[in-house]
Amino acid sequence: MLQILQDILAGLWETSGLYALTSSPQQLIMIVISFGLMYLAIVKEFEPLLLLPIAFGMFLSNLPAVLSEDMIFHAEYWNEQQSVDWLWKVLHDGGLLDKLYLGVKLQIYPCLIFLGIGTMTDFGPLIANPKSFLLGAAAQGGIFFTFFAAACLGMSAAECGSIAIIGGADGPTSIYVSSKLLDGADSSLNTGTIALAAYTYMALVPVIQPPLMRLLTTKKEREIKMPQLRTPSKTEKIIFPVAVTLVVALLVPSAGALVGMLMFGNILKESGVCARLVDTAQNALMNIVTIFLGISVGATTTYSNVWNLEFVKVLGLGIIAFGLGTCCGLLLAKVMNWLSGGKVNPLIGSAGVSAVPMAARISQKEGARVDPTNFLLMHAMGPNVAGVIGSAVAAGILLSVISY
């Protein structure tokens, strides 16, 4: 009788989640990390709208699976080379997060997020000051410098492109590019780790950028006041998204999906006749896609995907890409200031990265630090929204070159 009781208790223990955690401490480590990310999202408010879903997705996928058929996410479905019955396997045998992750795998979520961003973005400052396009383009320099740096470390072209795009400081673009490039590639990297690094650095914009801005600019340059921008007409605002889509689609077809959805959202907003659609894209659709994207991407951050040398390289090269992008924007703004005879505040150059509107706010904050009467926000918004377009174009260039 005592032996039977011992066998029952042993069976209960071996089928419990606690036993699984003690036999696989790696999962426990990842769960603790997910708690740390939740803390940063809730208490420190570091990109909480995406960091919290990512953290909870990490938490769910690293919980011990008591019954394998009840797992909500199967990492092996996404790490192995896909066969012809891969989609059927996911739909038939996959868990909840497997099915949600299809939106990442098929590049649906990033494009829908760009649609929502388009409905929330005012391209007026960019239209009023077209030179801002140059600053948005310059800030993408970190992407291409880092691409070659990753290549020097012996990484494949797909890995180089996936890591380099982090320099654009644009989470959806990073997900879009990495999901395309790493699909079926022989690599230990995956979209989840790229997304985690990208959103981590986006959240750290207020930490990373200010020291670089102060290092590369003088106090006199930071004090420069810029004149108020003109107000573009409604006609200009309607023509702009159509013109940008046409030019980008003709020059860089691979960027057509991202830029097209961004500009589609913007023309819905600027037309003034699609209020219901704009409201849906800005709120309900954007919120739903953000939840699905965050929790499904977080689910891919298992111990084997994070605790390796490759992920360390991703983090290291990612911050180099982001830092170089900020520096490139600042340096071109300094050149423009010199050419204009001291009329351009170089601080707006750092806003050329695609972290909208956070990077523009940092430019405003640093300008106000030396002169509280200096208002740079609208001037910085021009390069900032140009950076969104620039990161999408850079993504298209990477996809075209690597696919070729």
C-alpha cells in the first residue's frame, strides 16, 4: 500500500510543471528574464505597448509543457526547414501562438502596423521642408555600415541584413526584413531575437541618443533657433503619399508593400472623407495587430534562441547600427548648418532614425536643455517621418540585393 502511494506521488511530481523546471533550469532563466522585461514595460514604461506583450509571450512559451499536445507554441515548427505540409501542420497541430505567429511568418503584421502608422502621421513638416529627406536618408547609414561589419564577422548575407536593419530603429521593418531573409535560411537567428533587440533599442532611444548628440554638437550649435515652418495645403498632403508610393515602387519595388501601406494609411487620413476607416486603423486594428505581433514574437524567444553567441552579436551589432545611424544624421545636419550659414540646428539630424515620435522629442528636449525658448519639435518631425520612409526603402534595398 505504501509503495502504491509512493508511486502515485512520484507520478504526480514527474508530471508537474515544477519537476519540468527543476529538470530544465534554462526555462526558469527565461521566465525570470520575462519578469524583468515586464518590469521594464510596466514600471519604467519602456515601449510598454509592445514590450509587455513580447515579455508575456516569452513567459508563456517557456512555461513547462506538461502535455506536448497541449503546447501553445512549438519552436521546432519554425526552426526547421519547412516542408510542403508545414502550413497544414501549423494549422492542424499547432497551438494558439503558432497560429498567431503566421502573421509574422507571412509578413502580414508589419504591413498592417505601417497602415496604422500612416493614419497617425502628419507629413506636413516633411512637405514644408523637403531637405529633411536627406537627413532621414543619412540616418540609415548605420544600416549599411553594420551590414558590412556583420559580413566581416563571417555571418551570412541573410543574417547581415536582418541585424543591420535594427539600425533603422523601426520594429515592424526589422520583423518584415528578418522574416523574409531568415525564412528557411540555415541560421541560428530568428525573427523573435531580431525583434527583441530592435524594440529594446527603440525603448532605449532616450538613453542612447543624448550622449551622442552632445558629443557631436557644440553648445552654440544646439542653441540655434530655426524659423517656423509653413503650413502645407491639403492638395500637397494628398498628392504626397501618391507621389512617394509611385517613386518608391518604381525605384525599389521590394519596399512597395511597407511604403504602400504607410502611404495608404496617410491618404485615408488626409483625404478627410474616410473618418471611420481612419478611426479603425488608428485604434482597433492597430491595437489588435500590436497584441498579436508582440505575444507571438515573444513566444519565439526560447532559451536556445537567446542564450548563444549569435544573439550576443545581434545585441552588439544592433547598438552599433543604431548609434551609427544617429551619428550619420547628426553629421549631415552639421554639414547642412555650415552650408546654410548657421540656420540649421544639427540636433534635428538625430531624429532621422525611424523611432517616431520619440527621436523628435529627444531633439526637442536636448535643444530646450540649453535654451528653454528653443522649439525644435516640428523641425525634427520632418527628418523623423522621413526616417520611416527611409528605413522602409533601406529594407527594400537589402531584400533586393540579398535576394539577387
